Amino acid sequence: MAMHGGHGGGGGGFFHEDEILGKAYDARLMRRLLRYVRPYAGLVVVALVLLLVLSATQIAPPIIAKFIIDQAITPAVAGRITPAEGLTTLGILGMLYLAILAANAGVRYGQGLLTAYVGQRAMYDLRIELFRHLQFLPLSFFDRNPVGRLMTRITNDIDALTEMVSRGVVSIFGDVFILTGVMIAMILLDHRLAIVTFLALPVVIGLTAYFRGIMRDSFRSIRIRLARVNAYLNETLSGISVVQLFTREGETFKRFDDLNVDLYRANEGAVRAMSTFQPAINLTRAVTSAALFLAGGYLILDGQLTIGTLLAFWQLIEQFFRPILDLAEKYNVMQAAMASSERIFRLLDTPRTVADPPTALELRHVRGEVTFDHVWFSYQIAAREAMPRSSEDPALQVRAGPQERSDHPRARPQAEPTDIGRDWILKDVDFTISAGESVAIVGATGAGKTAIISLISRFYDVQRGRILLDGVDIRDVKQHDLRRHIGVVLQDPFIFAGTIASNIRLNDATISDERVRAAAHFVNADKFIDRLPERYGTVVTERGSMLSVGQKQLLAFARAIAFNPEILLVLDEATSSVDTETEHLIQDALAKLMRGRTSIVIAHRLSTIQNVDRIVVLHKGRVVEVGTHRELLAERGVYHRLYELQYRAHQAV
Amino acid sequence: MRSSPRSTFFHYLRGHATKLLVGSVLVTAASLLATIPPRFIGAIVDDVTRRAPFSAIALLAGGMVVVALLEAVIRGNGRYQVIDSSRLTEYEMRNDLLAHLQSMHLGYFQRQRIGDLMARLTNDLTAVRQMYGFGILMTLMTMSLLVFSIAAMLQVSVKLTLISLLVMPVASMTFWAIGRRVQRKFQQLQAQFGDLSTKAQENFSGIRVVKAYSQEEPEIASFAAIDQEYVRRALDLAKFNGLIWPAMSFMIGVAVLLTLYVGGIDAIGGQLTIGQLIQFVAYLYLLSFPMIAFGEITNIFQQGWASLIRLQELFDADPAIADPIDPVERPIRGEVEMRNVSFAYGNTVVLRDVSFTVPAGGSLAVVGPTGSGKSTLVNLIPRLFDAQQGEVLIDGVNVQRYPLRLLRRAVGYVPQETFLFSVPLRENVGFGVEDALPDERLEWASDVAQLNKDVEDFPARYDTMIGERGVTLSGGQKQRTAIARAVAKDPRILILDDALSSVDTYTEAEILRRLRGVMRERTSIVVAHRISTVKDADEILVLDDGRIVERGTHLSLLEHNGLYAQMYRRQLLEEELEVGEEQAEHERRVRETPVEPTAFRPRMPSEGGMSEGPP
């Protein structure tokens, strides 16, 4: 019950993409990221100005301290001015110092809030854009991408970017301002001591470059391993009941431990590097200070320098090294963010292959004639088409653009040799269902029945041929309009977190409570709903754990009926898990529904198709027989064989 | 054992006591060394004021370098020990969490969202690790620097020390006030993050429905509403969190200013040399790290603690279904019995007073309307749930008295909804088998499940990766893999919970026929909707609203002329309607078709031999 269809829900696969591990700075990505900040450009300018002010208020105190020493204390101690004069100067400078401290705190807080605001808003925009984009991606995309991976994009990856905006980019600007400011102040105070200080620069640059290389590699291998650990965890938790039923806890744990140990080992390198880098920079700073005091002491003894200036330098050095000390952390933030943004943009660049053309027609009134005009379809090709755009991507050449649409099959796209001849799920399928007619699609598993339903709803686009609704290519019609006229009940009933009622009406507020009840009654779902503690208000969870598969299916029926009883009802073997009694009741409801509606029913239980006008028999992707039940039985072909087997399953086994 | 976040915290802390102790000593020693250079600086300033010889200054500067070098080496090693211990703790916690979660019963996972669990296992675990690593490291550095600096400051001037440290009480009160709010806001933010993840997960999982009903726009709106709230809470957190650093650096600044001012007056008055004043300022700079770090530390500990509480919730969850204290270690033959079993999910009663016995080697079928409790009934046998009333017995012993491992080994279970893992097909089929599955048994299981023909089409046959990195299986292929998986385990009891719903009827018939051969000496319990699937069972139970309303063999139930007979007649009627005039001929054909013997059985380790070998 805790298991859901699909291969492990989140899949051991999503470290695939997590292996994209970019540089700490990528101009192309950065430009694109900046686009999301652009709406807040005004605020960003304010934040940068505040940052400049902040840097100035940061550098000012050591310089005021210099004047306190040189203008107030030293002369007073030496007796060049009276103690009273000294104290007055001290008082004035002290007030100035205090004012600057207050300004520094205020500006820092304001700047921090502003940055957080811009970061959160910009990432909100990106998150919504991403979510919106995902909503309109074709199903083939979701076939390829496990839910867990998409979740990581929309939560963790975007968080990494938020982190970058607030901690990475802004603090880097701040660091640049501080470093520049400190250097200018040093040169202005005393260019000789400035040169002594700057001698440390090559050492710092060398150390940084060396450790950056180590850390880049470490962080990369950590991220790959972390992704593996989490992918495995996700899959194990999704399939936990299988693990338990098959007593694989020990084995699963052992494998997990291997991955976990691997991650720990990968971390070891980074921890060691970090534990060396910071002390090394600290040591550089201490040596620079020592050199400063040596040179400064000499100059003071020589009468060329004041004590205040030397002390100002000493304090400025502290400020000079501070940004460098947390460089590694920033580097990590930036690198993570670049990798995240690359993955996010890759998602955003995934083409909406199933998209509305600019000239999409509105579909107001539908009679309901459905035509398959020499349709060829392959899930594999659809999946390849739904890959992100990239110049070397061979899928580009097969993407179905409007200009490629024609009645003539295009040359078959390049496929893996093993795929040849195997990946067409529908081959030259050609039939017409007239308005109001009910048709059953019959065939063995894998014959392509589900594909027919998915194609009519335009979950996928056909690769060759066309599907026409009332004579119009469905690719020329707005998807929203198309689907509004199609009620679909799918094979896997899906229950949203919410109430029973909200699962029937979904988000459509125009569906009244009465209509919800009527729909439930219509499909005989009201029986079990009435037995639930809160009836229609009963809260159900995402996996509908309280409900049996049959109940979920009844809900899905009710949804289809409440929602869209208008034109076309398409059913996809949805009756297979419902008990005979309920199935019978549903069939009654269906018979009522099918009246006057174009209906396509898919059922491998032949018993469910006795009411239809016509039967289309699919075999290995081809339409092999079309006719009524009796005609087809008389033909003694595939249908007859399927039928006989069905009969045998009921009688002779 | 682990009853509170506090005891959990110390439990993991103790795990690396040696590493932490060594790390602490080194970090403390480094802090002590750090208080030496200010003395040298003060001495240099006084020397130049006194116009002492340059050599004295050079000596002091050289001393600074030596001390700094020592400090760097010691601090680097200390830091490594502490951080490394936090990585080890993270590793252990992650393992412990998985082990614990693996022991949780199915009901737990029905309540817990996987997205939320994953959020705890990733984000919260990171926050906890940072608490153990940087949190502890910074606490050590802060405390030692604080103590040593203040001691050194007191040596220079008690008065200046007291004046400059006036800011301390103000600082701690500020933190206490801000910290509490930060913690609360952080928890609120995390909760909203969970909601955001859940919304996204639900949407992506149900994308077909979203598309089929053109629900994209309403879904975006609903996601945006949750996202808005998330951003609001993030900014709310930032309002308080952002106070910490500015407040800290302001207070340090004030301390330096007070020192310069009061110390300046003293220097002018001659009670203090300029060198001493500078030495004092240098100590304040040393102190500035602990004070700035203090904000960070509170942050790390608050977020880490909030996360630890969330992890503690996972640890606290009671497995509910656990091994007995006095386990019955006896091989299972396969007699299954239920005595007056009742079961409810919360307030919804699903099973009422169910009793039955299946002798070892017997077969039981369960039919009944949707929601009548069939799945729950079979879930009780391998203890996916425990009965709330009554007893479930195997070989006369309550299932709760068997070690879980023994019990579940004996049961082959094919669930209603299939879950396969992203591993090669071979491993999926051999999932329940201790060692690597021998080829002959793999092929035999695949044959029983009618998976063998499909396998020929897979690129690497049994070594084909399943799932996203390999082949995507159809619903029927998935179910058949699940059947092969259950059969390969060679179970004493096989349970099929409506496990053939995605398999076409022809294949279903083939599978059932083969299973009958396999299950000849084993107990089988089959949940199904079709009479044809169940009619040969030794006993058939008809469930309705959690109660057994009818029981018996196919024939006796038909005679009884109740719900079962009604179901049967309805199905028969449907068939007859379809069959029409051709019925007679079909029946004749069917009778003529000989039933092939399907007695493929693998080598049974327990039986020490092969009764009938695979072909």
C-alpha cells in the first residue's frame, strides 16, 4: 500500500544530473541568473550603495584610532599639548568613532535585510517560473525524470541560489569594496608600509589558488557521493514495505553504509584542506604583522612614522585578511550555486515539445469525431525529444516542428541499433471514430492501447501522421481547450492531498457540492464515501493510503464525471481493479455516460466492452481488425483468439 | 535509551570522545598561544616610544612569527579532529536513522510523507552536523579565547578590563532575546519548507491528472501561495537573524572605543603606557572573534537543535512491529489461522471479527467488494500491520512471536501496487534471496511469472537495469516481475494481493497455471475479483465491510446462493452474453486442450534435493 507504481519513485538515477558540477563562476550562468535580479535592480543599487557605506564605516575606525593616538594621547603623554587639550580631542574623536559604529551597525542590518529580500523575491520568481515550466512539459519528460529529482531542483537547488545571492555574491562585493578600501587607505597613510603589506599578496594568492584546486575536487566528489546517498535513501524509503517483506533490511543497510562511508571518505579531504587553509592564511597574516612592526619600528625610530599610523596599519591588516579567511566557504557556496543554476536552467531549457502553436485555434464546440491518420508513435523518440536543448543533441533533428508535420512519414530518426524496429509502439494506425460512437480498443499488453489514449489527450505528440478532432489536427488546437472536452480516467488512480470532495472537483470552484455528490452517486462512489468519518470532507493523503485501489478508481471516475461530462470520455482499463459488483455498477454508469458521446474504452477484460459500437483490435502496434463483437468473432482472427483465451481464463483454468 | 534530544546529543558526542578531547586540548592550546603576540606588540610600541635599539624590536617581531607558526600547526590539527568527529557523527546518525526507519511499520510510512522524511535526512542532518562540527569548534575557540584574553587583560589593567567588558551583559541579554525568536522562526520556516516539498512532490506524481484536467494554472496558483508564505517566513527569520551580527560588531566597537577613551585618559595621566594600551586593544581584537562568533554559534546551535528535535521525532517513532522478546525459532510449515481478528485505521474499522484456518499446503481465496478489507487481511500475515484484536497464527503460534525475519522469509508477497528498485532485473527478482540468485532459479521464477519472453527483448536480458537508467517496464511487466520476485524467494506461504490487475488475461491464465504447480505443497492466499481466479481454492472467503459473510468451496458457495453465487452468476452472465451461440464450440475446444504439467520447482535448500528439475 505504501508502494507506488514506477521504479523507485525518486530513483537511484538522480545523481546523474547532480554530477553536473560547475565552476565557481560561470559568466553565462551568472548573466542568466542576473535576469532574475533585474526586476529588483533599484533595490540592488541601494544595497550596493549601502555596501559601499558599510565598507567605509568599516575602514574608518582604525584611522580614527590613529588620530586618537597621534593627536590626543601621544602629544599629551609627551607634553606637547596640555592634558586638557588632549582630553578634548579624545572626546571629539571618541564621539565620531561612536557615530561611525552606530552607522555601521544600522547600515549592516539594513543592507542584510535588503539583500535577503532581493534574494528571496528573485528566487521566488525563479521557483514559480520553474514550477510553471514543469507544468507544461510533455509527459515524456516526466517519464524520464523521477519525482525526487524534480523536487531537488525546486527546493534544494533554488535554496543554493538564495544562499549564493545573500552569502556569496553580496559578500564578495563587500569583500572587494573592503579590500580596495583598505589598500587605498594604506597607500594614503604610508606607501612604504603599504608595500610591505602588499608583499603578502602573492603568498595569499598562491595559497588560495592551491587550496581552491583541492577544494574544487573535494567538493565535487562530495556532492556526487551525497547525491548517491540521498538517491538511495529516497528509493529505499519509497519501497520500504518491499524491503521489509523481503527481509532485505540487512542488505539494504549494508549497501547504504557503503555509500555513506564513501561520502565520509570524500569529506575527509575537504576537511583536511580546510583545516590547513585557514591556519595557513592566519600564519601569513601574523608574519605580515611581524614584518609590519619590524619595518614600522625602524621607521618610527628613524622619525619617519608615527605610532598611530603603525597601529592603524596593524588594524587594517586584520580587515585585509578577514575576507580571505572565509574565501573557501564562499567558494563552496558559489560552486554549489553554479551547479544548481546549471541544473535549473537545463530544466528551464527543456523544450515544451507538446506546445500550443502561436496560431492555436480555440475549440468551443466539439462534435467528437476522432481520426487517427496513419499515426506512428514511439515513447523513446518522444523521450529524446523532451531532452534539454543542446547543439549536439541528436534529438534536435527529430523534434516535431510545425514545418515537419506532413502526411508523409519523415525519415526515421537515428536510433540505437538495438532500438531498430522495436521502439514504435504504434505503427501506421489509421481509423476514424464518428461523433457519438463508442469504440473499444482491444489487444494484449504492450499492444499500444494506452498510447492511443495518451495521444488523443495530447500527452505526447505523434511522430508521424496526424490525429484529427472534427477534422482539425489536435496540434493546432489549444491544449487547454482540447482537454476541457476530454474526460480521462487513467490506469493509475492518483489521489491528491485534500478532501474527498477536493479530489473530485480538483481546483475547479465552479463545481458545486451538489455536483460533486451527484458525480459520486453516479459512479456509486457515494456508498463508501458515506461510510468515511467526515464523508466528503474526509482528508485523504497524497498516496491515498486510507483508500483501496478500487476506491481510488471510483474517485477517479467521479472526478471524470463531475469535471467533464461534455464530449469525449476515455477510459483506460480503469475497471480492472474493481470488484465485480462495483464494476457492474460502474458499467451501468458508463452506459449512461457513453450515450451521445464519443467514447473510447480500453479494456483487456472483454466483458467490459459489450456495450460498444465497434472494436478496434491492436496487435503489436498495428490495427489488425475493426468491427463489432460478432463480426470479429466470425472473422476468427486476433480478436477471436484473444476472446478465446479470455474465455478459457474464466472457464477452464 | 534515547528519550530526549539532549540524551541523543550526548549519545553521539560520547561516540567520539577521544577525538573531541584531543581536538579540544589542541584548540585550547592554540588559544593560549594566541594571547602571546599582543604582549610582543605592546612591547614593540613601548620600545619604539622609549627609542630602544632596533635589535630588540627585531627579536620581538621574530618571536611573533615563531608563536604564530606554532599556533597555526596546533590549531589546524585541533580543528581537523573536531570537524572530522562531526562528519563521523553525521555518518553514524544517517546509518542509525535508516536502520530505525527500516524497522518502522507500514502505518508509519502511510502517515509520513517521503518528501518530509527526506527533508529531515538531508537538511536537518546537515544542520545537526554543523552543530557538532563548527558549533563545537567555535564554542571551544570562543570559550578558551574568552578566558585567556580576559586573564591577560586583567594583568594589564583591572579597571580597563571591567570597563571594556561592560558590554558583555548587554550582549548576552540581546542574544538571549534574539535567539529564542530565531529558533521559533526557523522551525516555522522548516515546516513551510516541508509543505512546499510536499506540494511539489504531489504535483509531479500526479502530473497526468493535472494535465488531463487542465489543472496547470490552479496548481501553479496553489504552489505560489505556499511559496509566498515560505518567502514571508524566510524574511521573517532574516529580520531577527540579521540583527545578530550588526549588534555584535557594534558592541565590540564600543568596547574598543571605551578602552581607547578611558585608556587614553589613563595614558595621558601616566598610569598606563601607550604600549600597554595597544596590548589591551589587541586583546579586544582577540575577543572580537568570540563575540562575533557568538552570534554564529547561537545560530548554529539553534538551527542544529531545532533540526535535532526533528530527527529525534524520527528516533522516537515506535516501530510498533518489532521482534518478540522470546522469539519462536521454529521453521514455518505454513498453516495460517486468524482468530477473531479486528482491525481499524484510526476510526475506520476495516476488519471485524475475522476467523479462518488454512492448513499448510492449502489454498485460500478472498473475494469481496472494493474496500471490504481484503488487502488489510493479507497485510496482517507478514505483519505489515498488527491486528488490534484477535490473533493471527502461523503453525498455531501467534505471528507476533516469530522473529520478523523468519516470518517474512516464509512469506512471498505480491502487493497490489508494484514497487521495483533501480537495480538490474536479476537483483529485483532475487530481492528476497540472501545470496546471488542462481541462474536456473532466476529463469524458473521468470517462467512462472511469464516474464521470460519479455526478458529476451531487454538489451542485457537479466542484467538490464530497471527504471530510469535502464528500461521502463509496462504495468504488466512490473507486476510479473513482482510475482517472479515473490516466487524466487521459495516461500512457504504465497500471498497475491490482486496482483494480476495489469496482466492480460491470457498471461494471467498462464501464470496461475504455473503457480498451481509451484504451490502444490505450499500455502497460498489469493485476493482477487474474478471467480475464475479463485474457484479452485480449498476455501473461499467472501468479505463485505470487513466481515466474512460467506465461506466455503466454490461449489458449496454456489449452493448457498448468496453474495458469491450472485457474483458468479453476474460474471457468468457477462460471459454468456459475449459468447452467444459460439459458446458450445469454445467449451468443446477448451475441454480438448490438455492441461500441461507445470511442475518446475527450484532446488529447495530445506529439502536437500530437487524433486522436479527445471527443464
